[in-house]
Amino acid sequence: RKPLVRVDRLSKDFRISMNETLKAVADVSFDIYKGETVGLVGESGCGKSTTGRCLVKLYEPTAGHVYYNGKDIMQYTKEEQKEFCKKVQMIFQNPYSSLNPRMTVKDIVGEGIQLHTKLSNRDAEVKVQELLEKVGLGKEHMSRFSHEFSGGQRQRIGIARALAVDPQFIVCDEPISALDVSIQAQVINMLKNLQEEMGLTYLFIAHDLSVVKYISDRVIVMYLGTIVESADSDTLYKNPLHPYTKALLSAIPVADPAKAKTSQRIAITGEIPSPINPKDCCRFAGRCPYVMDKCREHMPELKEVEPGHKAACFLCE
Ligand code: SF4
Ligand code: MG
């Protein structure tokens, strides 16, 4: 089985001064298969959004490659680039800043249709209506401006915009974290239904594991620009191996208080170290309760511990 998206040793640096480089993403590899949802999880600053932006070509990698359908996305011809712009979309974290407040819903959602299809104005309008219905907004909203909508409604408009050109792959960058808790589940369920209906593939970025649990087939955990663990969802939640994943999971509130007492809570101590000029050691060493001498001298590689389950920790070797 060939992956739809292959990320191969991707790195993205940002030069912040003469001798300071922020290594936002450092040597990250993973695959995404058609029709699945891969959750990409980690604290803010771990490089998950930067990875997502490299996948949709908003950023150019410093090193490594992103392949879409087997082809390096940086090597596209003009025609291939046009196709890529249709097939690959992004839904942004902040529905307040990602939509132009002075554009009508019809124009926001219709922009991509105008750009990428030869539909007549009338047909384009019908398509916009259909898209709005798909995301639970009536056509009576067509000529309203995006600033007139609530956060949840704006995110629905953002989703309709992403769907307008019949994409295959969508990077969802924390699509619900700016929304009211009461509507988060609605938006997640909508994304799930749309995926089934339209055969979409998602990279779903979130900062905590509870959010991706219900939507992801596989989960990748990032810490300071590197992948520390990846597995299918069931395995990751039942049998986490990396101390950082365990700590993230123990921070999820447990519904059953009896369970909460017996389950071990792992406290992460210390600050997240800076990704600027990082040392060549385990990047979690400064906060890990199990740190050993070698963790401070060498960087553990991401290795397969059991089929489909990878972790980067000397304890797992
Ligand atoms: Fe902790 Fe060492 Fe494993 Fe890093 S390699 S997570 S410091 S035990
Ligand atoms: Mg982010």
C-alpha cells in the first residue's frame, strides 16, 4: 500500500539571529494513507503546525521531502501545482483571523471555485449553497459578512471553503481549540461525517490527546520538533511507551474517580526547553522522571518497538 502523503526526514529551521536557529521541525518522517485520520499532538511550540504548513506548501522545508501521491511537492510543474492547490487544503486554528471580515460568505466559499473550476456564476452559487448546507449553514447566510458570525459558524465557513474545490487531503490545524467547548464535539463529528461522505484524508493537529482520540486512526506525538512516539490510536492510549506520552495521557481527566486513584500520574517537571540551538541529547531529558546519564549525551532514535508502534526513548530499546 502506497501512502498518499509521505514525509521524509523533514526539517524546518527559522533563523532568528546570526547565531540562533530555531529548529521547529527536526528530521521528522511519517506516512499518511488514503482515507485515514492521523492525529498530530504536542504542546505549543513542538512543531506540529510547522509540519502541517510544510505539508500544504505554506512553508518550504529546510531539509527533507514531502511526497504527495508519490511526487515531491517541491518539484511540481505549473500544472501539477495547480492540481495540488485543489487537492490539498488547510483548515486553520483561528476562525476569527483566517476569514476576511469584509468578504461575504458567498465570496469566501466561492473564491476557490472561481479560481479552480470553469463553473458559471450560477452553478458556482449553487455549489456554494450545497457546501453551506453540508456544514450546517443555510443559504440565507450567503450574503452576510464573516464578522457577523460566531466562532463556531466561522469555522464551518472555513471548512466549507476548504471543501469547495473537492480536496483529497486536509490539514486541520487545531480546528476546534478556539471554539466554545459546547460546540467542539459538533465540529469534530461534522468533520468525521464529511470524511466518510467525501473520502477525505486528514492530518488532525491538536495540543491534547483527548481531542484526537475520537477522530484519529493513528496518532503521532511530537516534542520539541521531533516525533517521540507513533502508533494506532488504540495502542497509543492503552499502551503508551514514551514517558512524554504517558505524561500527556495522565493529564487527561479520567471519568471514573476510582480509576483515577489507581492510575499512576506522571508529573512533568521543569519548563519546556527552548528549540533554539537544541543539544544533541534526548529533548525530553530535562523534564523526564526516568532520565539516565546517556539520555543527556545521546539522542534516542525513533524505533519500531512492536509492529506499527514506534518510540524514541532509551527505556524502550
Ligand atoms: Fe526519558 Fe531518557 Fe527516555 Fe528521554 S530517553 S524519555 S530522558 S528515559
Ligand atoms: Mg499551532
